Amino acid sequence: MKGADFVDSTTNNRVMVIGVDYQPGGQSGYDPGSGVDPLSNGTVCLRDAALMQDLGLNTIRVYNVDPDLNHDQCASIFNEVGIYMIVDVNSPLGGESIDRSNPSGSYTASYLNRTFAVVEAFKGYPNTMAFFAGNEIINDVPTSKANPPYIRAVQRDLKNYIAKHSSRSIPVGYSAADVREVLQDTWAYLQCAIDGNDKDVSRSDFFGLNSYSWCGDQATFQSAGYDALVSMFSATTIPVFFSEYGCNTPSPRVFNEVQALYGPQMTTLSGGLVYEFTQETSNFGLINVNDNGTASLLVDYDNLQSQMSKLNVTLLQSSNASQTQAQPPACSSGVVSSSQFGANFTLPSTPSGAQDLINNGLSNPQQGKVVQVSSTQVPMSVYATNGSQIEGLAIKPLQGNQANTPNQAGTSGGSASNTPAPKHSGATGLASHMPGVFLVGLFSCIIVLVL
């Protein structure tokens, strides 16, 4: 990343996030005792990577991972097809996130131990693009008072751990709720540099926004408030993107906001992640996983694919010089507009015991590594929206240090046969470190963040 843009250091092209939120089983399906999480089953990841490659996606966000499991197969499969991973370090279980109603009581050494374990599990994969340190810890005016310093404290601790125990720097940021009363102040608070020091490790490296304001084919850039977001983030000095988007009322979704999000009017955002890949109880899915282990594409998948196919990749890769050279403002109470927002830049000290973890590292953590992907053919049946079985579905490993893009030649598209569908149930990369520079490698493609 450079300033407000993600940038490929090999080509110097801008990198837009074109992705999907990936949490098979949903939040309620996260169970560390089960021995399963979204990135632990290589066969499932092979199927989903093939389908994502057809969509032209280059990024997934994974919310709840078990740092004690082996993720090598899944991470390597996504790496083979040019798809980055942004991983949340938290989970919905007690003690595994900052409790927005009790930030001081939940900011503990035990909690940080879990976040550092996630770093250990994923730091070795060259397509680990970034970590989310928090998700919607501020979600209304009351939680904007005491919680902001704890977000910066967790970011500080994570970055200090990464600096000591990772061979490369990995960006750390925050995913915000689209609550307009506190949104601008949250971004302003997290992007500024304490004491004007642009090497301030508590500062967010990027800012995600969970936004569902564009609903239906009658929505416009103005009615969805995208014009307000362009104005709000016009002075951003860090990349901003939708960490969730895709209103599902009305349904099915037509995804015409894709053209707006990646179009010429959207001068401040760096793309986004569609919520979500698999169908769960909230009805946001692109595919349905059937009881017998097969999968069926939903109309939302076809509609998203149609919209993605229209994107102008050359336009998306064009950088704005003023954005890549953006420098952060110094932190002060004046960076926020509301007197109710807790613009406190005296951060809580690292909890007792956690500094020892940062200094010395975790004891015998699970550490992931890229492995050879020996199979490219998807073994289970997948059915198109017309009920026909998709024949020949496979991943297509990318060559020449590529990230996946819409309309990429030679991706995994199979052809449909007339086999009836079942009933639905409810690479190797380079990475290095330079002073003041974060490098995230996918194959030999490196994304740079100049701090």
C-alpha cells in the first residue's frame, strides 16, 4: 500500500479489493472443539476457490479461524489461484474479542494470546494480505466514548508482535459499522498519527466499512449515499474499502452497485467484499451447500458474475498520485467533529503478561506454510442455477505472479450438463521487510504499504 491505495510494487499498479466474505457455516458454526473451521478442509476450499476464480475475485475475508488447526491446504489453494486472505484475529466466543460493553475488562493477556496465535498461524502464507484487529467495536454513539483507545491498543500490540516474529510486515486494520453518526470520527481517529509520527504503530493501516446502503436496482450513487462516502473519505491517508456490502432487500440481488463501487465516480474507496459466499440463515449467500455435500449456485452468484464481467481492469489499476503520496494528520481532539466521541490518544498499557508474549513469542504455536497443490479438479458435484451439473470444474493455477481478476483468461469455468441438481438444504510467494515498508507477497507480486 502507498498512502490511500493498495499498490502492486512489481507493476506499480493500483490493486482494488474484489472479493467476498467467506465463513461457511456462519458465525454460529464456529466451534474450536470440532476440529473444523472455514480454512481447514482442502476439498471444500478447492471447490470454492474454483467458483471464486470464475467470479474474478482476488480477496476473501475470513472471520473466525481456529489458530490451532492446519490451514496449509486451503491457504495454498487460494494462493495458487491468485486470491489474497484478510483474516480476523477475533471470534464470537467469550474472551476472544474486545467486548464493546466492557473494553477494559476484555483487553487481557489471554485475549492477546489468541490474536497472536492467529498471526502465527497465517504469517507464513504469502497471500495473507492483512489482519482485522476488530469488527464493529464502535457501533453507536455510546460505544464511541470508551472504546476507541482499545482499538488502537490492539493494533499496536499486533504490529509489535508481527515486527518481532514475522519475516515480513503484514498490515493491520479495522472493520467499522456503517453508523453515520460515528463513522467519520472513527475513521479520523484511527488514521491519524499520534505526535505526528507516521510510524505510529497504533494507527490503522487500512479502514474497512460494513455497508448495506445500496438496495435494489433503483438505487443510485446519490440515494445510496455513495456520494457522501466519497466526500467523507476524500482526505484519507489509508486505503478504505467495503469490508462487507450487498443489501439483500429486495432479493435476489442484482449487484448493480458493483459498477458504482468500481466506477469513475468512486474516487476514494479501494473496492470491497461481498457478503457472503455460502448461504446461511441470514440469506446473503452466493452458493448453497446441500446436505449431501454437493453445492448449487444461487441467482445471486450469476448476477454478481455478470456485473464483475463488465469491470474495466485497466481503469481499476490506475493509481492517483495524490492518494499514493497522502500523509497522515497529527492526532488531536480536533480530528473528530463530535464532542461525544472519545478522542483519547492516551492508550491503555499492554496488559500484564502480554508484553512477555510480544518479546518472546508464543510457545510452540501452529505455523502455516505453503504446500504443493496436487489436485486441481473439484471432486464434488456443483450445479448451475438452471439445475444442470457443471462439468470440468477446476482451479487454474496462475502463472507470472498474477492476482486473479475479472475476465482473466483460462480460469476454471466448466460447462453444464443435464444432470439434475439435488434439493437445497435450508504459490509460492516472495515476502521481505524494509524499514517503513510493509510487503505482502502473492507469488512474486508484492503489495506495498509506505508508512
